Amino acid sequence: MPSNKILEQKKEVVKELSEKVKAAQSFILADYRGLTVEQDTEMRNALRAAGVEYKVVKNTLTGLAMKENGYDGLDSYLNGPTAMAMSSTDVVAPAKILSEYAKKYEKLELKVGVVEGKIINVDGIKALSELPSREVLIAKVLGGFNAPITGFANVLNANLKGLVVALNAIAEQKANA
């Protein structure tokens, strides 16, 4: 039987993890078994640079935190060494980085993900990782907004240019006459 002190520490870990899961826009569970320390450190640095939190917590504690947030369907994925990458700001970042490292290091195995409250399988994670980054999508949308304005300006400019050419031709005709 665990002591009250250890029990309280575990309750605190579950509470903290539950709050992070609730705040996360997306998170991915992965099996990191077989990665070297250097590989794991490289991956952690890439995740940290993208603002993604990476944690390894006991499966039983992770399971309790998931149940508190209504993710009862994840119990079957909580076996063996499990790491969680989560982001509260970028939906795509955890999937993109972990998929990249899963291709690079075959030992890293993606298990399941949750995006905005919906559970996705490994194929969903890979599809999500292939989306362009948030900045690229914003640039495309802004470019789409800018295109009609640019086209309109070009049309107006062409009409003015045509008017100038016509007036210039009339002026040359009058000068010759």
C-alpha cells in the first residue's frame, strides 16, 4: 500500500497532466522504446523549439488524466513506454515533428493522437503532419485576399495606360496636321 505522501504526489501529477491535456489543442502518444539518448534529445529539442511539450508519465497516471477529460478510448494505447507530445497553440506541430522523427528513426512508433477533442489513428497523424504550417496557410489566405485587389489595380492601370496612348496618338495627329 503506497504511503499518503506518494499517493498525494501521484494525484498532483494526474491533476497537472489533466489540466495540460484539457488545454492542449492536440497531442500525440508514441512509443519511444529503442531510441538512443542522442536521438531522444534531438527530438526533444525540435519539439521544444516548436513550442511542443514532451512528457513521459506512467501509463496508469496518463490513463487517469485521460479519463478525467473524457478520452476513455485511449486505454488500449497505454501499454509499454509511452511519451506524449502536446501543444496548446499549434494543432499540427506535434504530429509534424513526431512523424518526421518516426521516418528518421524507425524505432519511434506513433500510437494515437487527439486533435481538438477527436481521436485520430496513425494514418490521421500522418495526414495531419503533411499539412502546411500555420504560417504558410495564413500566407496563402492573405495572398488569396490580395489577388483580386491586385487584379483590379492592373485593370485600372491598363485602362489608364490605354487612355494615355490614345491621347498621345491624338496629340501626334494634331501635331502632324
